[in-house]
Amino acid sequence: MSERIRHLSLEARKLTPAERAELIDNLLASLDEPDARIDAVWAEEAERRLQLVDSGEMPTRDAAEVMAELRRRQHSQ
């Protein structure tokens, strides 16, 4: 652990439990910031899959059918 991290950790421990929880929430949220590069890759993948569905190369199934199959599998175990 770096000296900076150790110092911040010690300072954070001086906060009330509610303040520490708020700090943790804030830090976790900062890790989930949008990444334009990842968003672009997912957009390309979504477009590719949509083209496959539209062309009939990728079969689709009704959600109710999939859920019924999962329930059958669950009950058979």
C-alpha cells in the first residue's frame, strides 16, 4: 500500500460510519464512469447483432419461451 493510500485510509477512518459509506459510494461511482471507447465497441456489436437478426442468420426466441425452458430445467434438477 502506498503512503498516500495509507494516509487517506487513516483519514477516512476518522469519518463517521455514514460519512464513510457516502465516501465509498462516491468512490465506487467514480469507477463506473462512461468510457466512449467501450461505448463505441458495444454500439458496433449491437449493430452487428441486429444485422444478423434482421438477415435471419441469428435466430431469436420469445422471452416467455426462454423463461419456460429455464423453469423446466430448474425443476428437473
